[in-house]
Amino acid sequence: MKPIVISLGGSIISKETLELEFIQKFSRMLKNTEKFDKFGIVVGGGRLARTYISSLKEYNINDNVLDEIGINATRMNALTVSTFLEGVNSKIPTTVNDASELVAVYRHVVMGGTEPGHTTDTVATLLAERIGARTLINATSVDGVYSDDPKKVKNARKFDHLSYDEAIKLAVDKSIGAGPNVFMDITALNIAKRSKLKVCVIDGTNMEEYEKVMEGKSISGTVIE
Ligand code: UTP
């Protein structure tokens, strides 16, 4: 079995409070999937990152510094998640290189961000490429990719399936003038395209969706391939 990489969106871990119940549920789900191979888990910054970044932005702090602060938030969340898993690294690697070496040692490898200028979605696709994963689960707070933001547009349409180019076009259109909440960052989609990585965008709080991806069943979310 090939390893699977999960990009665990910060928005499902760090809301107004830390979502410890979710992390426990996630940990139990991984424990029940022992017949599957290794998991690389890349954790986002969520509310923790956004609180710092949006406050500091008002003081015109350099974007590179804001990214570094965001990276530190992702690593705090990554360490929190790793604390609840078994067979996992307890020191958070700071590069994809270091993470890929840990894959030989642990069943699960958990990490956060790496360098300024991208998001943990890109880190997840790079890790997937590096460790030979064929599937990336993008666990988000929405249950798939929509034509418009379903929280704002009533008749937004959910896609079952998108080609890489359709997903890239949608992400470009959505990122014009929008906040950070595009379903996946464009660099990540381009990396997925070049290595023909299957991307499953799912509701990250729905454990059945992870299990369906692992078992090769059809999902309620969106498949990009
Ligand atoms: P996230 O990966 O959580 O960003 O990293 P996001 O996708 O915008 O947020 P969610 O997951 O939808 O809530 C948080 C921030 O940390 C910096 C970026 O500023 C990013 O917005 N970051 C993260 C980096 O600069 N490099 C990284 O490798 C990761």
C-alpha cells in the first residue's frame, strides 16, 4: 500500500477554541485503519494563525514575518495533533526532507508549514510527491469544492469531479479579491497536476469520508485528478 497524505485544514482544529474532541475522533479513526499504510499529516494554522496575522497586518508588518508567524501557528497545531496519535513523531520536522526521513521510522508523520510564500496545502503535495503517495486528502471545513462559497451563495453547485485544469481555473477565479479561503492553493494544485496525485477534498470532520477514500469507495466530496 502506498502512503496517504492528509492536509488537515487548520480551520477544523483551531476555531474559537482548540477542537480537542475532533482531534480525538481523528486519532481513533486512524487507529482503526491499521490495514492501511503510513500517513503523512500536514496541519494548518486555523484561527490561531489568522488571529496573529490579521492583528499584525494592521500595523503593516512585513508579509514574510507574517508568514513566519503563520508557520509557527501551524507547528503548534501539528504538535497538538501528534500528541493525540500513536506511532508518531513527537518533534515536528521543519522541512519536507526531514519529514520524509521520519516516514521510515513512524507510522504517522505529522508536520506543519515549512517556508514563507505558500500554505500547508503546498507542503502536503510536496510531501506526497516526496514519499510516493498517490492520494492526498484535503480535509477542509466544507464538504467539497463548490462553484461559489456555499456559506454565502444559496445555489452554489458542488462538483463531484474536476480535472486539474478545471480546479486550477476555479482556484485562480476564486482567489481574485478573495480572502485566504480558496479550497486549495494554486501552487498545490500545480504540484498535484505534475505528479498526477489524486486529490480528495472532503469534509474533514466526517470520519466516514476518510475511510471511503482509503477503501477506494466514492466520496461525498470532490475528486480532482
Ligand atoms: P495555512 O496552511 O493554515 O493557511 O497556514 P491557510 O490555508 O490560509 O489557512 P486555512 O487552513 O484555510 O485555515 C497559515 C499561514 O501560515 C503561513 C501563511 O501565511 C499561511 O496563510 N505559511 C504556512 C507559510 O508561509 N508557509 C507554510 O509552509 C505554511
